[in-house]
Amino acid sequence: MRILQRFTHLAALPLTLGRSGGLLAFLLGGLTNVLPNSVRAQQQLVLTADVGKSQFFQDEPIYLLLRLQNIGTDTARVPFFSLFSPAVKLSFSQGHGNLTPVAKPVFDIKVARSWSGIPVPPGASILKTVVLQDIMGDEQDVRNHLYAHHLTPDAYEVDVEFDAHWGLSSTPVVHLRAEPISFVVRERTPAEEAEFRVLEEMRTMVWDTTRAGSGRALAYHDSLLNLVAKLLRERPDDAFLPFLLSHGVYAMGKGLQDQILADKARRFDPDTSELVSQYRLALIDRHKHSSTGALLVQALAVKHPEEMEVIAEQLRNTPAGDMAQYQMERRHAQPSNHQPPR
């Protein structure tokens, strides 16, 4: 992680200047004590990024976890922190080539001039997760594929930066950079290939608009949940299980949408489904030490905030527990005159 700070030019000045050198050393040693709280707080922010492991098979979901942590003693204020924030920059290289910016979606954030940012108290963290293939790689048609992007077998490096001062006029200029993430995508084995093709075929069900395919669209969620139950019994560590419960359950294509509009089907809400919640909770405990667990907690928190306190306590000091703690603190934050982005 690099932090580009004001005052860094002082460290380059020679210290062999007799009395003045001693004075300069004194000034440098006490610099953190005389900085304004707002400056000191921003410079005590740490940005980290993690994908859980260093090798994935082709089209295995890659769960990226971003964490912005305040390790200092003063409350920092930051702009909207998300992979879709204009303050967050994502770049990647393939095959040890040059870094290329990721053309990710960016939220159009509008804030009042008086807005002073999101408070990050001492010791607190902001956590966000995303499936990397949602935003990075070669674009492909989601009507026929699991992801919006595809990563071919190769070596990759991902670079994440955050402008902690973006849009905050009273905040010092601070750029944060996480340690680069390196991983390899390998070819699928025959067994992995077979499972992946089944899942891609299942995805096409919600897009089937033919008369013969109307039954396929209606059967999508039942088929998905039956598959999830089977995998939990037989292969609970299956790489696609968390993806199915965090992304697959939300799939909506024209075929299924047409059936809902014609009152031939009810809209399925995974966030209020007791079965989906049970499956998510089972997997959260299994994946508590990885970004996968954090992703599932993030999904569960949408409609089940009451579960966050228990998860945060029982899974303390794990990515899943930390995500639950963040979701709980975010929900319980007291309203103030510092209005968030709209």
C-alpha cells in the first residue's frame, strides 16, 4: 500500500546540517503531533484487496474483497467507497503485460456542497465484495454465459487505488493503493468442464422466449435450488455454490420476465426466501476465512440485518465476521447532518 502524502519532500532533505540538521530531525520526529486531525486521520487509512487464493480454473468465480481500514486514533472522512465509485480505480495486466484500466460501471454520485464524507472511526473498516468477472475481462453475452466478462487462462495482476479525498474539498489529497493481487487462471479439467456447461445451460432457461421454452423459464429457480441442495449434500466445497446463492438466485431474463408479466409466474425474491437464507448461513460458516464468506454475508444482510450481530460475534476476526460487523455498524449509524451520496 502506498500513501502519497504532503510533507514527503522533507524526508529527502539532508540531515547533516549542524544545528539546523538537529532541528530538522526534531521537526520530522514530531510531525505527526502537529498535523491537523483531518490530515492525520486520512494518512492512517489502509487499503487492502484479496481474492482468497492464487490459482483458479477457467470460469471459476473469483470473489474480490476490498477493505478500507482506519488504523489510527482519529476519525477519517472518505467519499463513497465501492468498486463502482469514481474514487476507486481498478487496473489489471494479463500475461505480465502493462496495466490496463478496467472500464467498470461508475455510479453518478451527487452530494451537497456541505457533505463532509462518510465517517470511518478509529479501528473501523468498510468492506465491499464483487465477483471479478462481473467487471473484468473480455465482454460476453450474459444470455448465454454465467458472467458478463471472461478471463482466459493466463497470469493476471490486479491493482486497486482509492482517492480518499475525492469530492471532499476540506480533505487533504491522499491516494491509497493496495498491494497488487497476482493469480493464475488455468484450463478446466473434464469434470470442471462438465459442471460449468450444466450451469451455463441452466442460465439460458430464464432467457428462453419460445413457446416450448416457457416451461424452462418457469422451472429455473426450482431447478437452481434443487441443484444447490444436491451440491450441499455431495460437494459442499463446490466452487460454484456461493456464486449460485449470491448471483444465480437473482437471474432474470426476458423469458422469465414475460411469464411474470403474464401472471403465469410469481417473482422470486431470494432475499426473503427462508431456504436461500438457510443455505447461505451454512456456507458462510464454511467459508468464513475467505472473501467468499464475506460475499455471502453481504448478500444476507440485504433483508436479514438481525443475523449480523450473531455472525459478527461468532465469526470474529474473519472476513465473514468483519463483513457482518461492518453491515451492523452501517445500519446502526446515527443520522447526522453529513448527508451521504444520493
